[in-house]
Amino acid sequence: MTVNPITTGRIQSAIALASSKTGVDFDYLLGQAKLESGLNANAKAGTSSASGLYQFIEQSWLSVVKKHGAEHGMAWAANSIGTSSSGRLSVGDAGTKAAILALRNDPNAASLMAAEYASDNKASLEGTLNRPASGTDLYMAHFMGLGGATKFLKTMQANPQASGAALFPAAARANHNVFYDSNNQPRTLSAIYDRFADKLGGAAAGASATATPANYAAQALDMNGSTVITGNNESADDALAWATTAINKFTGKTTQAAVNVLRPTPDTARLAYMMLARLGG
């Protein structure tokens, strides 16, 4: 079986679909993915557990999947994630945990969860700041966590010339080039914010000259109450045929009746996500 590579077009299609489903700005999601991974769905961090298009660390990924996974066809994953008395998220079965974490490398799953995460942060920030949240505000929440971003933005409103390193010493030690300039002088909150705004805007503009939701909108075909999502320039019938063949190959079954991809069981849904994540498609 030949598996198509995860092309930039397919990634942009996934981002466009996530934007249309959640209402989160396409340009923001595209720029964030460019900054985080260079639009590489299989990117991995060398110093943390971060992985995928949006570089989710394990706990952040488990949290957003537990909260929003069921809304997007990943109930098997959401229902497998538990919370300890200390608030730490975990998955009892090692194989299931690996499959859930592998979804970070699937452009559709990663884009949808990044959009939901941004939407949650947007609602919280707007309620706290009493103003609309910009794409830069959302990226600050991604970079610093919601609590850190709220503290940063509220302090900046009152005193934009305050030192970022003084306010966030631990973050400054871990991200020296963000909090200090080339002369090793601490940047102000305003300067840090403007730098993120420039990077985010430049990343979105440079990701693709033709990257718009209209150009890369994924196709959808409703069949018997279920939706088949296809990639860029791929018909729904082709996608359905590929999915049926692929799942049959991995289950050893050869008939449409044996494995109905339009109404999958939890086991075949999990298998499909594992297969797509591991084979890069």
C-alpha cells in the first residue's frame, strides 16, 4: 500500500478545516504551526516531550483531547484519559497512550486540538482583559500557558515598560533570546509582545502565498449521517476506498461489510488513527 506524504497542502487543508469547525482564525493557526514546527507534522523537540505540528507536550495534549476529543471523533481517546488526585492526566493502557500521543503527528487531529485550545484561551483572556483577544495574545497563551499569559498581558496594560525577565525569571532563564536582546539587556513587556506579533505575522505571511481557507478547504461528503473528510484535491470516493482498503489490510478482513469505515466501531476508529499517525498519512 502506498501512503501519500504529509504535504504542505494537506497540512493547510487540515488547518482550514479546523478553522472552519471552531471559528479560530486561519491565519493565526497557520502562523502558529509555522513557528512551532515549520509545518512539519512529525517535528519533535529535543529538550521536552513536545511533538507534532503544534508541539504539544504530553500533559497539554492529554488535557485538550480529554476535553474536546469526543467532539471530533476521538471519543475512544478522550474516554481513555484519567485524572489522578494530584490532577495529573494518564492513560492506563500503554498501547492506547501511545496511540493518543501519536495523534499529535496527525495534521487533522493536531489542528483541531490546537484550534480548540486557542478557542478556550480566547474566551478566558477576553473575560479577564475585557477586550478582544488578538492572535498574539493567543500565541502568548500557547507559549507561556494561560496563567502566565494573563499575568503578562494584565501587567503590560498597566506598565508596558516593565522588565519581562524580572516578572518571569524562570521563563527568562529557559528562553534567554526571548527575554533579552542581542546586547543582553532585558526586553520590556511591550518589546517582547511586539516581537511575538512580528514573528507570528511573518510566519503566517511566509507559510504560503496562496494559503487561504478557500484554496485549501477540505472536501466533505455526508453519507448516511456520517462524514468522510478528504484531503486536498482528493475525491470523497477515493478517500473512502483508500480508508476501507487500509483498514481491511490491517485487520485481515476483505469486505466492506466486515469493516464499515462510515460507522466505525471504537476498535476500528482507534486502529485508523494509530495507522494514520504511524504511517504519516
